[in-house]
Amino acid sequence: MRGLIFPIKTWWLLGLTAFLALVCLVQSVALIPTWPNPDLRVVIPQLQEQLIVPVVIIGLAAAIFFDPQGKKSVVIGPLTVLSPTRRILPFAFTIWGAAVVGPILGWGYMLVRSAAVRFRLIDLIAFLVLIISLFAAATLAMVLANLLPPKWKLVLTPLLSALVVFVPVIMNVYLLAGTGKSSLSLAFMWGTSLVSYPTDFVMSTELIRLVYFVLLSVCGVYALMRFNSYALTGRRSFAIVGLVYLLAPALVFASSILMSPVVTKYEDDRQKCEVIGEYRLCLPIAQATLIPSLKEHFQQLFAQLPNAWVDPKTPIGFAEGAIIGPLTLQNPGNFKTRQEWEQVTFSNIAYNIFASSGHASACSNQAQFYDDLRNSLLLRAKLPMDLVYGVNEETGQENEHTISADESPQLAFLTKLSTAEYQQWLLKHRDSIATCKLSKENFR
């Protein structure tokens, strides 16, 4: 009888925990860049977006553990004489323990590294929300494992578990788009990294999320007891009671769509700033290590431009909401390496510095001229440049290379000028650059 009451072996718990830890470790290291020293306000949402794979694994484990518990089963028939608590908890504790401890161990490296940069109360609350949401997802996976027919249980339980986690994202994209409403405030995941520099968590929303996932977990546990009794006996009254338990979190979720509380906010955070000539470079404390090299790069950049070519009031830093300026830096969290980030960042800045005020259609036949302008500034300032793709005329194979001064006659002309001559040329042709009226004659 002991084998029936405690059917889960310790090594099953250890094995599932270790597997989830390994998966979460690989995911976090592979998908979250470590070079920019991200803080928890960026790392936690990125971990949240990686829940699908752990949830699928948890769903598969739930299907395996609860597969024998059915009204037609002869393997664990004697369990029907036990209370739902004694029937379920040995299985449930194995899944809950692995679902919570495994990801924490796997994410440990990323969390410790990020917490060393900065740790706040709101970060702790957001992390608790993430962990409790995993507990809730594991509970719902077990509910599904008890509801689904044995024939399809191993296939459908992990798939439907993942779908339950992703449904709010689908609703937000396809059903609520353009309505001013959102289903993301109480979602397991957001389908996008909503928190990035300089955005932050909203304390009130995180507290609401915390309470909601606790409610979902508690109601899910009670529903699990009833659905397990339904799976063993086939009595529909148990299933109806189980659905009633899930009604409360469903109503709370629906009300959150009507209220649509703000998920993230834009605010001035503690920053470290550096003056570069007439300009001001400011980055979050977590990214302060990037300032020395950025300062050097911008000094080289401004040295090639006429004074005040870019308005000195233009800030240098990360985008604030949807506001993107000519000196806006790319989000480092989107790039695997620092080199890649610098290449894209300065290529975009050079493009924005020479961006035409005319319509795109009016400048379409002058795209090469603007590419030459951008590349001339990057080459002259010795700044990181994007790789470009071309075709080898002899072999016909595609290749990638860095732009050189002999890429075009216009680029060669601009790179051979002295700094003073280059600045004079820019001032002389400023109107032509702004109104898409450059011509080959201007590059002589």
C-alpha cells in the first residue's frame, strides 16, 4: 500500500528537476546576451518569454504521471479508496517541485549576475510572479492530464499546456488589436520584451499579477482534486465543481482586459552621464561600463562633422518610448555581441545624421549617394560598420565584407578629403542632402 500512497520515486523528482534546470540554463544563456550586464528589469521579462519549453516538458511529465489514473485503469485501481489529497499529492509535489526548483537552478547564473548589478523590491516581486506563474502552469497541466482521454493524453497535454500559457498573447494580437484593450496584464508571457531600457515594471501591476497567479494556483489545486475524481469515477458532478473552481480566476482575467492596467512605464531612472563636447551621453547604471568606449566613438564622430550639424540639445542614449532621435542607441539586449551592437548602432546613427527631410520616393534614386555619405562618416571616424553582402562576379557566390573606401567613386572622393574639406563639403551641400538633390557632379 505504501507504493500506492507514495508512488513517486525521489529520483523521478531529481531527474525532472535536473532536466528542467538544464533546459532553462541553455535557454537563458543562448537567448539572453550577457555582455551588456543587464539588470533584473530586463532579464526577468526575457525569462518569462522562455516559458513555453519548460511548460511543454511539465505537461508531458503530468501526462505520464497521471496516465494510469482513469476509470478504465487496472494499474492504480486501489487508489480510488484513498482521498483525492492522498491520491494526487505524491504526483503533484513531484511536478510542482521540479517546475519551481528546476527553472530557478537553470536561471541561477543569469539571475545572480543581474542581481549583482542592481536588486530592488519590485524586481523581487516580479521574480515571485514568474515562479508562482510556473506553479500555476504546472497545476493547469495536471488538470489537463486528468481531463484528456488516455489515447491522446501524452500528445495533447503538453500542447494544450503551452496553448494555455500563450492564449493571452494570441488574444492580444488577433482579438484586441486596435481596441485599446490588452490581455497581457495577467498573462503568463507577453509575446515580446515589453521591459527594456529605460522602461520599468509597474509596482501596482506586479502586485495584481502576484495576487492573480496565487489565486489561479489555489483554485487550480482544488479543481485538480475534483477533476481527478472525475477521471477515476466518470461522475460529471466532479467535473462541474472543478470548472466552478476555475471560474473565479477566469472572471478576474476577463476584468483585467476591461481595465487593461499599464504593464510597463517609462520614467527617468538613475543614470550615469558624460559630457561629450556640446552633447550629453546618459545610460542606466547597469550599462555604465559602455560609456568610455561610446565617448571615444562619439568624439571621433563629431570631429568629422561641422559644428552643430546635429542639434547640441539632442540626447545620446536609449530610446524613450517611441521617441527615436538621430543619436539614439540600439537596445544592447537585442544583440549577441558588443561588436554586433556597435556596428548596427553607429550605422543607424550615421544614417540618421544624413537622413533626408524629403519623401522616401523622392530619394529612391539617390539611395547610393546616401549610403556613400553614411559610409564616408563611419570610415573617416574609424567607427564600427555593418557587414554588407555581395556576389562574387567570378564564382557567383554570396559573400559578406566590410565597406572599404574604393567601394564607389563617391565614397572614394569623400574619404580622401581632409577633415576641414569634408566639413566644408557638407556645409556647401547641406540643402541638397536635406532635399534629395544630390548628383554625381557634387562628388567632384
